[in-house]
Amino acid sequence: MNLAKAYEPNQYEPNIYALWEQSGAFRPSGKGEPFSVVMPPPNANGNLHIGHALDMNLKDITVRYKRMNGFDTVFIPGADHAGFETWVVYEKELNKKGQSRFDFSREQLYSQVWDFVEKARGNMELQLRALGTSASWEDLVFTLDEKVITTVYGTFKKLWDDGLIYRGERIVNYSTKYQTSYSDIEVDHKLEKGTLWHIAYPLIDKIGEIVIATTRPETLFGDVAVAVHPEDERYKDFIGSHVVLPISGREIPVIADEYVDRDFGTGAVKITPAHDPNDFEVGKRHNLDRLQVIDFDGTMINTPDQFIGLDVAEARKKVLASLKAEEYLRKEEDYEHTVGYDYKSGLPIQPLIKEQWFLKIEPLAKRALKAINNGELSFYPPSKQHVLRQYLENVHDWNLSRQIPWGIPIPAFQNEADPDDWIFDERVDEKTLKIDGKTYHREEDTFDTWFSSGQWPFIVTDYLDGGELARFYPTSLMETGTDLVDRWIARMIMLGLYATDKVPFKDVYLHGMVLDENSQKMSKSKGNVINPMDSVAEYGSDALRLGLIASRSPGQHQAFSTDRIIAGRNFCNKLWNIARFAEHKLGDNYQPKTPQPQSLADHWIIGELDNAKQAIDRAIDKYRFAEAGDSMYHAIWDGVADWYIEAAKDQDNLDLLAWVLNTSLKLAHPFAPFVTETIWQTLPWNDGLLINESWPEVINYDEIAAGEFGRVQQLVAEARFVAISLPGNEKYSLLYQQDSLIEDNKDLIQRLAKLKSIEAVDQARGLRLAVSGREAWLDVSADTLDEHKTNLEQRLVETHADIKALEGRLSNENYVAKAPEKLVNESREQLKEKQALVERLEQELAVL
RNA sequence: GGGCGCUUAGCUCAGCUGGCUAGAGCAUCUCGUUUACACCGAGAGGGUCGGGGGUUCGAAUCCCUCAGCGCCCACCA
């Protein structure tokens, strides 16, 4: 088999993936301890972004590693209908055609969006394949699959029966653009410079006026009271009297409520229950009307004629103009405050009153907190546990309803004759139900996507039904972005515990965001988005994987680095060329036998690979992907390529060479699956697939022999260093006296140190390689020798300094007494070595 | 208003529960066309680990403090 000179990923990757997939390698083996990872379902109609690539890579490394380690492994893929996200995209399409959602029935819209998503869905799955994701495709779950809906309804019913579901008029975060409510976490709060307007409300039954302060003058038409603090001396006498609303002329009472902060603004506040959450609460306490003056489409209603139909911003301008004209405006001051924005459209969120379905979250949150406090989950990084705990301690009831047709319908029906009579019923395809002579109308709202996503781990494993994958629940690892701690992780824990009595996963790994090369957040509007598929096309899937995980720690945002991707590509090429060398050396007819170490290099490389394996094991165990990758990278590049391949050129231990190659491929496989499998497939002596191989077993080796090879390396390094620091580019001969290490490794040393020759001599001459500790000399002329003198002197000075430091440490009684014995002994050893070195250097200098 | 994180070589970042001359990739400089690889090899330079204080035999690592940067959460008009 002849391999091309350089690895061309695109020639092999698709075929290799198909080979894996067709072989059934991604399916759980049914043998061994279960290990499961659930894919955070990517948006079915979208493209993967670079964050997905990182996400999938980290999971896939773990999954491949566990698979090779004999676990019964499953990586369950998903696709998300992404209710709101998809809806936004789809509605844009509708708008392009001059249509709107209101032109269609729910059923029509739903089926249209379904088709829309169906078309786009394959794309996302192809991209996941290009990333090398070893997911069990047969087990893929779409978030609108029957089993998802069944489970979600089951959970909703249970919550309903437990009295945790209620319907209520609340102030909700309303997107007037998309005409749906949001949950709290879908609202972006931005601090901005605004104005606090002081407006006079004249008293009716007394002389004078009360000046209120507001940031939203346009809502004054919805005012139903002015509130002051009950103990505020300035206003005490006015409580119970009335003021007249400017412009509208309506009369409203002055009330007292502790909620008012006497020190803020004027100490008097207008109460608008329909458009402010605090006012809503005040209104409830004082039994006030709720007067809606902003409609769900964001325009003014129930105002004097000249304002009706204006949008909020225009209305504000006109109201202020009127107030000014009629001399009600007392003061304008700059004021910095937070304003809620629609995270999708960037438009302000309107707090509006709407009937919604709510979930009483407290009991669920308490249970989740208990599980966290009991240490039932481990977090990577641990600090995120604190973030989650804080969220759970302050969480508000969850608004489950969304006013978008694309989603899981809320299975509830309302009695026509009694609006407060709601029943649970799963027949959501019926518009009306007749039960016991009563007529019920279907709820038109759908569930918040996160309500179903929050149940993902036990849905996809069919845990409640005891399905085939039920043994994989609770899942082993939940790996996702730090931005999803609240909206997803928290909810999975709460709903998982509620529905299954178990935490849904044991380990939570959170990765940070992948920023652009300038450490800026990637966004479409900035135009700095990096498409992972472009990277795959240019550098290969493995290169992207290696580059993405390199030097990346959990929970930490980090810039994307093309340099690292290139380094990854180069590594793949390095592996490729190691294989080329091995195949050339072994030939097509090589038949493997049990590998036995013979040379020093053989022993040494076994030890190196063993160390690397252990380092990878330790790192993966703690999800330190970057460290694991680094250990693998250096063992193969520095150990195998730079030293062992060189040594192998002078020897013919073919069985061990084949073993080194196979072991390298295994160790690298989780980090670079495509290239390793590609190579594996070209090796005539290997059967089957690398993906199914077990994690390498290291063979026995002699540590002393391995250490001897270390000395050869030291000698080579010394000879290289000395030779390069000498004037000219001459090649020198190495002379030595009775040194079997040199004698036995002559060829290797000569080639690696670029020596003219190596000769045994009786009488030494030339430049002694003092540092290496061997009786060896470079055969240089007297002139050259002289040039080298300062170099030696410099070393002597440095070595003396080292000795001084070591002596200082060892003469410290506390150090000797308190530091671990091993450490103290090491220091003593070092001191001896350094002292010996000084002797050699001095001898050498004396000769010069 | 709370909380979290960051500040280590020119750049981007590792450095776990404190312990050898603080590492990597890229960049820079020198040398090298050795029959696996120039997507290469051999070497070199480069860091008072943000400032200050403390604990300790020993701190980049733990504690306090100051400074700068970033993020998340939060219904004060």
C-alpha cells in the first residue's frame, strides 16, 4: 500500500464515517458498564456554528474514549424543533410572501413549518457527521416526536394533578414584534441612559399638586393611582384624596404603600398595574383596576383620540409635548436604568398582562438544590455549581405558555360557560370537546421549548417506559455551554428529579464560548462568524477538533485560533508520515507476532507510551481535554516521531514498530478519529475498525534500559548543542573510551548528532562533552577549542549557582524536617550530580 | 445591587488538590535540501507569573488588599 506524501483529509473522511456508521459501531454494545451522553439537540433548521463543533468534539472524545475502554456506550443524538427560533425564521419567509400567521389556522401553520424543518433537517445531521460525531443515529429523537409529546404530557399531567400548574393573569414579558410572551431569561436587560420625567398631578380636593417621577410617561393613561410611602411626611395629608391625570382628566386616588421608596425621585409614584410588574402587585393589594393602554401589537389603546394607534415611542414624544404645552412637566433628569429588550428582535419588551400557564417552581427548585448540596452532581468547573445554586434560590414561577403555533400544544381545554374551568385533555387535534354536555375550547398556546428540553435525558432514554435505552438513565455526562446553566441545566435537574426521582446526569461539564480570533463574541451582525464546515473543508475534521480543544479549559471563553487548527492539521500529517515510514519498513507482507522490546529505544518508547496513556486516563477522568490532547500530541510527535522512528531506522524490531504504530493510533483516535482510522484501514495486518479497538494495553519493559536510552538522548543533545555553538559548520568526530552505551548505539548517535564518525580511542583529545557525563570528546582543533572555553566557564558559573541554591535548601533545618522525604532525597541527588558536573567541567578547563 | 471569572513569554492560552532550572501552539532568530514528513528536522532567545501584604521550610498555585478587564443574574418608578 502506498500512501500519498501528505494526508488529504477530504479524500478519506466521508468514506471513513460511512464505514463506521454502516458497521454499527455507534450503537451501544450491550456489554460493560453503561456510559451515556445526550446531545443538546441542535436546531433542526439551522447550520452548526463553531460552538456546536466544540460541544460535539468534547463529547465525542469522551464517548470514543469510553467506548474503547469497554463501556456500553451511547451518544444519543437529537434535533430540536427550536420553537421560537424556527418560528422567527419561518415567519420571515411568510412575510416575504406577504402573508402572516393570522392567515392560517394552527394546523395549517404547524404542518407548513414541519415541512420547512423536514427539508432543512438533513443538513444539520450531515454537518454532525462531518465533525466525526459518533452518535447512535437510530436513536435520534426529534423534539416533536410522538414519544416526546407523550412524555411531556405525562409530566404536565403529573404537575397538574399535584397542583403545581396554575393559570394566571400576570405581567409577562411580551414581544410585540413576535406576539408571544417570553420567559425571564429570554429578556436581555440593558443598562442605558434615559430620562426621569417629573410630572405634576394636580390635587382635586386640596390645593396643590403631587409630582411623580417616571421613565415611561406614555403609560400615564393607564394610571389608576398615585402611591406614596405611608410614613412620608410630605404626602401624609394627601393619602385618600384624589388627583387628576394630566391630559386625560381622569381622577385617581392617592394611596399609601410600603413599596414606595421615599428617597427615589419625588417619593410619589404613578401606579399602572397593566404595564409594570411592581404596579401590578400594588394594584392587587389595593384592588385597583387594570387599564391596558398598550395593545399586544405595541400600539396605544384606551387613550385620548390623538394617541390611539401610535407606537410606544411616538406616543411618548407626543405625551411629553402635551405635558410641556399644558405645563405639567416639572423636571427632566438624566437617569441610568435597565430596560428589557427582546433578545431576538432587539426591540423593547413590553410588560403586559396576559393569561398564562405557570408552573410553581419552588418545590422543584428546592429538591434540585438539595440534590446539588448533597453532592449528587459534579460540576466542571466547580464554580458553576454556585451559579446554578444561586439561580435556583431565586427562581420565579415559570411561564410555560408561548403564543406561537409551532410547538407542543398545551393539552388543556376551557369550559365555554365557565372561563375558570379548565380540564387536562390530550386530544389537542380537536378544537372543541363536548364532555357531560359541556363544551370545552382548546387552548391555543404551546409549551415553552425548554419545558420539553428540560425533560430530554429521560425522554431520549425512554426511561419512564423502560425502553431499550433505559439502562442509560441517569446519563453519565451532560456537556453544554455555560450560557445554558439556567435555561437548560437547571430545568433538567428540576424536571428530572420530579419525574424520575433521580438526577438526570452525574457530571456536568460546561464549556465557554468560542470567540472570534480577536476575542470578540461571534455574531451574524458583526460578520465574524466562523463556519466549522469551512474549517473542515480547509484543514480537515481532525484538525478542527485538535485545534478547538487545545489549551481550552472548562467554563472559560476563548478565542478561535487558526494557528491551532493548523497545528492540528500538521499533527495529522505527522501521524500519516509515521505510518508511511512504518509501512515502508514493514512491507506489505508483514505478519505480526508478539512484540518484544530489544533495543534501549524499544524499552524507552514503551515507557513513553505508557506514561502518555496514564496521563490521558487521568486527564479524561477529570474532563481535562486540553491536557489529554497535549499528552497524546507530545508522546507521538516528540516520542514516537522524533526519537523512536529515528532509532527504528537502525534496527529491525518490526513487531515492536508495528505495535508502536498501533498503540499511537489508538491513543490518538479519540482526538483525531478520521486520520487514525484511515491509517488503520491501510494497515494490512489489522482487521476490523479502530473505533472498536480497546484502549491500549502496555507491554512490559525494562525501566533501566529505558533510562539508558535517556542517556543516549542526553549525549546526542550535548553533542548537538556543542557542535552548533562552535564556529563554522564543521562536522566532528566523536571519540570515546570504553563506553558500551556509545558503542552499542553508534549508528544512532552518529546520525542524530550529525557526526562524521564515532571512534574508540585510548588517548582522549579535543573537547570533552562534560555535561553528558560520558567519557566522550569531540575531535576539534586547538583553535576551536579555545573558542569554546568561555562557553564552559559560563556553564561552570551557572552550575555553581545551582549548587549554592541546593545547599541553601538542604541546610535549612525546616526544609529537611518538614518537606516530604522524597523531595529532600531528590535535592540531595541533584546536589551530588551538580558537584560531579563541576568536577568534570573543571577538569576540562584545566586541559585547555 | 448581588454573583462569577480573568490579568503568566511578542500573540492566544495551559499550569489539578502549594514542591525539581514556570510550559504549549504560533511568531522571532540561527543552522540544516539526513531516502516518513518543509504540513519537516536540529537549536536559540524571550516571563520580577497585574501591584502590595500575609500564611508556609517552600506560592504562579492558598488568604487579604488594591488596580484594570470581562461575563452572568436582578420587577425599584
